[in-house]
Amino acid sequence: MKIIVCIKQVPDTTEVRIDPVKGTLIRDGVPSIMNPDDKAGLEAALRLKDEIGAHVSVISMGPRQADAVLREALAMGANAAYLLSDSAFSGADTWATSSTLAAAIEKLEYDLIITGRQAIDGDTAQVGPEIAEHLGIPHISYCEDLRIEGDEVIVKRQFEDRYQILSARLPVLITALGELNEPRYMTPGGIFDAYRESEVIVWTRDDLTVNTANIGLKGSPTRVAKTEAKSVKQPGTKIETGVDESVQYVIDKLKEKYLL
Amino acid sequence: MTINEKAVFVFAEQVDNRITPVTFELIGKARELAAQLDSQVVALLPGYQVGSLVSELVAYGAEVVLLADHVELEHYRTEPYTQVLSQTIEKFQPEIVLIGATTIGRDLAPRVAGRVHTGLTADCTALEIEEETSRFLMTRPAFGGNLMATIVCPEHRPAMATVRPGVMIKRIPDDNAAAQIIPFEGTITENEMYTTIQEVLKKGVSKQDIQDARIIVAGGRGMRNAEGFAMLKDLADVLGGVVASSRAAVDAGLQDKSRQVGQTGKTVRPILYIACGISGAIQHLAGMEESDFIIAINSDTTAPIFNVADVGIVGDALKIVPKLTEAIRSERGL
């Protein structure tokens, strides 16, 4: 069983602050972490490795510093790590990112691909399904549980009000929810090996068979026109009436906001 | 039967033959956009035996309904739905395609955008056509809601966007409105990208992580004891939400640490946060002030929680919460 897990290095958005004048992110001093949903996806792959035996490769696209999350993945138990790093890849939107990752995945063998549902910096949830589309394989998103049965994967897929238990013939791409599991810690031996024994293979633009028109900023159908800091909230309405009036007021507000 | 150039398409999502409400909101927004483009709004409705839903789409403002009625479309699955949307887009070449940012929409949209090779912007909270340039501007929160990013799709068509539910405004339904109904004439072909639905499980009460919850009912010292928290549980259950708490309630042993919101607990951004008997220390506010809609119930009119609340109720949460639960239960027919 060959599994590929896509991981992204992201700023810890709970630590991100905004420059109120320029409306830009203050990244200084903000720690970089492995995206939480991706980490759950990696853990799911490592559990399959523990239970049924699997070779787990991790791939990340990003600057050279993203080496750190790939080494973390190796220290957790991944077998091989690939970093797609080239200025030609930069400025990519989800379409171009997924086309680049798909080109790299096509160089490897795989039965199962796992991505996180979404990254905490962009929150798009688009790259996983778009990779599957580029590869021409099925995807199942919002995965809360999975198991392998023969040549099929069985997935518990979350919806707002229900779950679907879905099956699909391998190869399949799964997007993992954070609640899939509790990721393991790196072991001291694993950390040692990840830095001393293992290598992170770096692939540049020339290592991939992909049309230049489909990567980086040039290959991105969308552009960021502008960014600004979120406006500061004003206090709302405060009411001081009896219990029944208060309850009715809340009910009306919930309806107005489509929450009821 | 024709569709105008530069049409604005809306994916009409239905589950169990009921239109998902965000669809009507999208039609409302699409009418504004289509007016500026001098074009029309087309609702694309995939499903099985869903013809009876057409009139609702028309009443809410769809000018054309493309009806894809096929047994393969009875329950949502990515591939057959993707085939319907991508074939329709290729045939009619719309200017804009709007899809609700539901768990179905956010699964379907990237697959379609990948297939028709166009740009897709996720979870938008504002859409407009810029007067001077005629550019379609799609605005969305990024970096955990710290930043608002405005995205454009300069060359590829259609520009696609998923749109957050509860943000756009639906029109007042007009039962006399008329529309053109066009049947979907493409083909749905089973292929290697098909998945099989083995089973459907309706959700019961879940013990999900508070950070993933869309609705949170949180309690503080004002809820006093286990009985008070049981009231919150009842309220959370009727809303389909989860219970969380302030640090005070965790320290008092009324809640597990994993449910603590705030500086030393978790940061949450649900679509609805109901704070009951929470005064609102700065450390608590840091963990919840970005919630989309905040209701605070507290007997102290000067409590700082009211500074971040959209709706503040001054009163005893122990009296108000059970009545609110009852009222919601009867609204929902539970």
C-alpha cells in the first residue's frame, strides 16, 4: 500500500496580528506549524502503516523553509519526503497549486492520497479535490473516519446533518478533518533520524512534467486584488425586558440571521 | 430556448428534496449582479423527482431554471453532480457561477472548477461588480478571519465562487413570477471517479470539538452548577450545537478543560455563540469575539460581554435559557 500525504506549512493563525494602518499581516514572531488538518491526514496514513503496512510519502509545495514540516513528518514516521520548491511555483492559486502537486504525485506510485480538508491560512478546502480532478481519480472530502477493505477505501463523510458511508475503488484522494484523530508526537529517535539519516528530496520546475501555463502566478485563474484588516465590531443591541419578551427577541433575531 | 450571454448561474442545492436556504440567498445576490451585467439569473437544479421545487426557485427570483432530473442525482455524489455542472457550464458559457459554501458546495465547486479550468474563490462574504472597471470582486476572510481578501478572476470564465450561508439577502418571494424551464440534455456517465453510498447516518448529539462547531452555547459562573449546565446542553441540542465554557466554570469543575474558550483555552469562530452567565473577561473575549453572531445573556448590565455581543439580554440566564430552549423546540417542531 502506497500512501501520499500532502502537507502545508502555515503560520499559526491564532498568533497572527494585523497592522491596523497598512492592513497587512504582521508575520514577525509568528510560529510556523504543520497545518492541523494535514497533520490529522498524516496520522491517518501512519495508522494504516502500523495496522496493515504502508509506505508513506509526504509532499509539500513551498519555500525552502517548509523543509521543517517535512522533517517533522519524517520524525512522526513517514518514509519519504518531497519538497516542491521553485520561484516558478510561487504566487499560485488553488488551481495552479493543485496542478503542480498533481504533476509531482504523477511521478510517484500511489494507492491513496490524503490531504487536509483545508489550511488555516487560506481556508479554501479546494486544493485536495482539484488535485484529484487533475489526476482523474475520485475524491472524498470531509473524512471523519476511514478504513481499507481489499481494493476499496470506506470513508465516513461528514455533512451538516448526517454522515455518508462512502466506498470507492483505489486510488482515491481523501481530505481529512482535524477530528479524524489525535496526531502522535515525534519520537526522539525519529527526530534524530529525520535530521541525520533521512533526506528531503527537493524537486524544482525542471523535475516536473507540467505546462508552464498551469503553474505559479501565470497559471492561476484568480488574483488577489486587495487585502484589508477586518473592521472592528460595534456593540449590538442590549435589551432589558422580561423573560418572555427577551426570548421572543432572540427567536426573531435567530430567524433574521437564518439560524433557525 | 436560449440563455442570455453573461448569465449568472446559481447551483440550486437540495437535500432530501428540500432546497437548501443558501440557494435563495444566492439567487437574491445573483439578481443584483445580473442586472448590472444586463443578463439573467439561471438556477441549475440537479436531483431526482425534484420538479416540484422549480416554482420555489422562480418565486425567489430565478429567471431560467435548468432542471437536471435523473435517478443518479437522487443523493449527492461528487462525480455525477460534477458532470451536470461542467457540461452545463461548457454549453451555456455563463459569466459567473455561485455555489453555497455548504459541505456539498465546497466539495463540488473545486471539482467543477478543476474540470472546466477556471478560477474559484472560497467562502465569500461579499460579491460586487465594480462600477468603473466592471470587474467582479469576490471578498472573503483569510488568515483565520484576521484579513479580508478581495479576489478577481481576470481571464477565465465563468468566475466561480462559493458563498457563505446567511450572508446574502434573499428576495421577497413572488408567486406570480414566471420563468423559462429548460431540461438538462447532457449525459451522466458512470466512470472510475464514481463513489458508492453504503449507508446514510443522521447525526445525533455529537461530542465534537468546540473549534469545529458551527453553534456554541457557552456557560460561565452565572450558570452556578451542573443543573445550570444541563440547561445549556438542552439548548445546544435543539440548536444542533455544542456546549463550551469560560475558565471560571472549568475551574469550578463544571466542564472539561477541552471545552474552555479563551486565551488559555480554545479560540472559536462559530456562526452563533450564545454566552450564558459569562461576564466576559478579556481572556474569554479573545477566544470568541470573532464569532459571526454573538448573543449574551447576563444579569449584570455592565458586564463586558455586552461590548462584543450583537444581541445582549440583561436577565437571569437560569430563567431565560430553559424558556429559550422550549421556544426553539416549538419553532423547529421537535
